[in-house]
Amino acid sequence: MRALLPLLRTGWGWPTGALAAALRLQGPCSRPGPRRAMAVYRTEEHGQPHSRDYRLFFKNVAGHYISPFHDIPLNVDSTEIATKEPLNPIKQDVKDGKLRYVANIFPHKGYIWNYGALPQTWEDPHQKDKGTDCCGDNDPIDVCEIGSKIFSRGEVIHVKILGILALIDEGETDWKLIAINVNDPEASKIHDIDDVKKYKPGYLEATLDWFRHYKVPEGKPENKFAFNGEFKNKAFALEVIKSTHECWKALLMKKCDRGTINCTNVQIRDSPFRCTEEEARSLVELVPTSLNKESNEEEQVWHFLDK
């Protein structure tokens, strides 16, 4: 498997959930309206940002709607994905009837990297990982892109895999890949997890701290980690990607229990969930397109935790 993988960025301070090949990214606000993503992908907004109706759909170079979860290849040159909806658009995360945002836990404001996901990967909730002794979290693999550029919501970029962290979230394995944009100025000298320690001192420690505490403001306990919180190297990370890609293939070929995952796709041959381009367009047309509704953007506050 190649080390250059696509990453999809999802945007704003939303939790992970929206999938989009390569690396799905989450982070600062970006302007509404269509935008280009890795040249061959475009996005199209439906609904008002910061509302339950908001959806960000993806199109290929021909202008046809696709699923960023299933239709963007994992091995291309190189927020929340709505895994339960047709074509898996990026959406605003909702919990207990309220819009959900990432807390600002001092000294970190929101995400401290570009946050996204690898397409065509799936952490199987019925398969126990030998290393973590926990089953998967039913999502694609999350990615923390540590380059210098802040990307826009919905962008798809090529990344170099550097390592991985095994977060245990409420008893489930939730892998966090560490990667860097292949076009980043420092990408030529950062090749593995030890290089991150050398050239970006303190970044991995801050990442561990961020994942340990990010749910505490919700009243939940600190998160735990497998391997005593050790970041595993590139070779280990690539094996995890390979394994979760095989799980995804079984998912798309109806060889395992998919639960509530929506496997509708446009480009996966022999998949029983494949739909036509016309059917994909009809699915998107069912989603509201108005951008005139009142925004429900959450007021930003700081949280200070005892450590």
C-alpha cells in the first residue's frame, strides 16, 4: 500500500462523522458555495450552515454526485460524515437534539490540526482489534493533518502517513492517523513519527492531551488510549489502513453486518449498493437547498480544566 493517501476535510468545529476520501478535513469556517477539492472533486452546499439541515455533497470531475465515503479511491496520488445517509454528505453533528461543536479547552481553540478522514476505510464494530482488544467505532479512520496550511471544509488532499494513535472512546477503538500534506514545505523531511517529534516538538504531546480531554466539557470522563498512549510508527499505521480497507470492501460487497451504515455509491463495480448517476441526483434533490434560514452557530466559550 502506498503512503500517499487522500484526505477529506469537513470544516468548522464539528466532531468527526462526515467522510470524504483522502483526508476529510474539519476546522475553521469557510465561505458558503461550491469549491474545488483536489482538482477532480467539487462540493455543493444544501441548507443553512450551523443548522440541522446543512449538507455538503460531493461531485466528481464530470459533475456527477458521488459518495466521499465510498467513491473516492483510497490509493489515489496524493464535521461529521453522514454515514447513515445516501451519498454520505458532510453534515452538522447533532447530539441530544442540539447542534454539537468542539469545545475550546484552554489553551487549545477548537481543532489543533486539519481534521479529516480516509475514504474507503471502516472500523468494523463487530471485529475486535488484537492490539487494542476493542471493536471498531463504525466510522472511517480519522486523520490529523499537521501541515502549516489551514484547509477549507470539504477539500480533498494527498497526505503522507506518519503514524497513528489508538484512542479508546467509550470502549471502542477510534484510530487517529497522523499525516502531513504532501505539498507542505516540511513534508520532504518528515517521513515517520519520530520526525514529527524532531521537527514539531510538543505537537504529539498536545495531540494526546487534546484527545484525552475533548469530551470532558460534556460531563464525560477523560478518554483512554491503547499502548499507554504511545504513537505507533508509519509501518504500523499502514497495516491499520490496510485492515480497515479490507473491512470497507466487505461492507460494500454485503459480506458483513452493515448496521445503519448507508452504502449507496456510484462507482464501485459489483457492489449491490451501487446506484446510477441519475438516482444519485434524485437523492440530492430531496435535500433542501435554501441558505436563507437563521443560523444557529454556537457562542464560543473557553473551558479550563483541572489537570
